[in-house]
Amino acid sequence: MDHRDALPAEHRFGVIDIHMHPTLKTFMLGKNMMARHYPPGFFFPLTMRTDLDALLAGGVKAFFSTVYIVEKDFLTDVWPIRMVQRVLPRVRHVFSGDPFERAWECLDHQDECIRQINARRGPVLAVARSVEEMLEIIASGRIAVLLSVEGAHHLSGNLENLDKLHRRGVCHMIVPHLYPNEACWNVDAFPDDVNWLRRLGCFRQEIRLDSGLTDFGRALVERMFDLGIIVDVTHATPRCRKEVYDIQRGHAKRRPVIFSHVGLHALCAHPMNPTNDEIRTIADTGGVIGLIAMSYYLSKPIRKDGLNVILESIDHLIRCGGEDVVAFGSDFDGFTGPPPDFKSPRDYAVLRERLLKKYSEDQVEKFFSRNVLRVLREGWTPPVTASAPVAEVAQP
Ligand SMILES: [Zn+2]
């Protein structure tokens, strides 16, 4: 094995989580990553899960920090949010203005959070703008932050904004999200927990599972493969996913395609979850499927023993797609309802023990980091060399 395709030996069972949302809580709700939080094992959006101590305790060595500027559709679809944003200036600010500008501002905010954390706690976090930089950060004992974006609405309908995000170091983008955007429609991602709000007239958006990519969406996916930004089909309709697989097969660079945060259709028949055939398709592209820490998507009926379901899901992934397709994308701090035994990055410590009892050390390394490392190498073309000064990053 090439040493460049593994974490440094002393961190070999460290985790690269491919979907976390700390900035959703820090940027929109003013939460503090440095404080220690005590999140419960169910939907509870008012606390944080990805605080620094939890990341360290769980042995998270790198994570995709996914920027998400909430779609304006929430204001028409969910009237309580319309009321909340009237009284909370931070929330109002996120909903106002151009989504691309807000996303850029969120990335600036994250840089500032990292600066403050490092000033107080010593060097613990750093943004990685290439795989080499990520491995250097991990080797020095710090946690690497990889930049990621959820939803093509952040481009404000302009493909040049994709290039700007790429130059800034963004390695990954989920094309759809919670409401239709310029690129495509989406599946219904709101769990049954919100059914009481549905009865009050909320979450009534139209869902078109038979819709695919728009012309803009096709151009966007092509451009992501060209540039080297990892294409993620989480939240996409089955037809949209098929169209992305077709584009991937026809594209000269044969980039991996991923699902960053899902359960599996065989264990939970939700239209967002990949079918057995799709697990094989993703594996064939060289991609990964990141298992989500959210009870609603992991099993139907919902089970409380989340880690058992995670282990069953891994077995199923291996059966359908092989051991190189397994990854973790917890969605911690993404307003999710996690299982009681997998409710924060801290619980990766228990998961690690369980995995090492059941699988070989080589397999555990693959699930936690090496499969993602491969996807980063094949799917991401970093914009600049690791030593290039930050001043070279273009401004919007
Ligand atoms: Zn998501």
C-alpha cells in the first residue's frame, strides 16, 4: 500500500467524516464550537454535536465541513421559521440576500472560528486545501477541515460561482438539497417528526420523484467533473441520480460519485437511500456511501440501537458493493435526529471498538479513512499547491 493513501500510522484508526455541519450552528445560531455540549440522542436542534472536545474524543482526524445556507423556500413552506427569523437577527441574516454571498461569508466566518479556537486552545484545527495539506495537518496532531457545500442553490444560478468555490478550496458539493434549485428537484427529506407541523400547513412542497437534471444541472455536473469537485447525489431523485451516473460514464475523467449521508434502501425503503444496484454503481465509479447517524434513514421501523444498524448496513454495503464503498457521513449538526448510541462524534470511539472486534484492521482503516482518501484523490483536483499563500484565493 502506498503510504500516501493512508493516514499517518499513529492515527491509522482515525475518522474522516464526510458530512458534518458545525457552521450551521455557529453561523446561524451563534453556537460555540469551543464549549462542551451535551446533545441528546434524538432531534434537538438547539445544542451542538460537533464541538471540539467531541471531535477529539471520537478520534475524528478530518471532516467535510458542509456549508448550508437555508433555502428561502422555508419562509413560505414553514411559517414558524418565518416567525423565528423575525425575532432572531442571525437567522434573518442567513435568509436575506444572495445565497452565494452568504455561503462565502459563512466560509469567512469558519476561518475566523478556527483562528479563535487555535488562539485559545493551541493549534488544533486547520482548513486543508489539498490532500497533501490534509495529511500534513493530521500528522501534526491537528484536525483537518475540508470545505464542502450542500445544494446548488448556493451558486445563485451562476456556474462561475462554482469556479470561485473551487479556487477557495471547496472539494465537494451535494447538488440537490431540501427544495428544488436551478439544477434539479429533490426527494422529501423531512422526517415523520415534522408531521405535526404538516397538519398545521407546513412542509407541503411538491415532490417530483420522476424529475431529472435541468440544463443548468447537467452543465453543473459536467463542470464539477471537469474541475475536480466531488459530485454527491444525496437528496437527489432516483431519475436525477441515474442521469448523474450516465454523465459520469461518458466523462473522460471517470470521477467517483458519492452519497455522503444516507441509509440503505434495503434496510429503510426511503427514496433518498441507494438501492442495491446503486451501491454497485457507486462502487464502480470508485465512490463511497457515507452512512448517516440518523435513525429515520437507517432503518424502518426506526430502531434505537443505531450502532447495530450501522454494522448491519456495513455488512450490506460489503455484500452489494465491496469493502471499498463503505464510509461515514454522520450529518451531525445538520438538524438530524441521531440514535441514542451514535449521537455525537464522541461515539466514534465506541464504534471503533465494535468495528475492530468484527472486521480486520485493514477493513476498519478503509471504512474510516482510506476509502475517502481514494475519493479525494480521484474526485478532487485542488486549486493550488499546499504551499501557496492564502492571498491567492480569489475574492467573490
Ligand atoms: Zn443533507
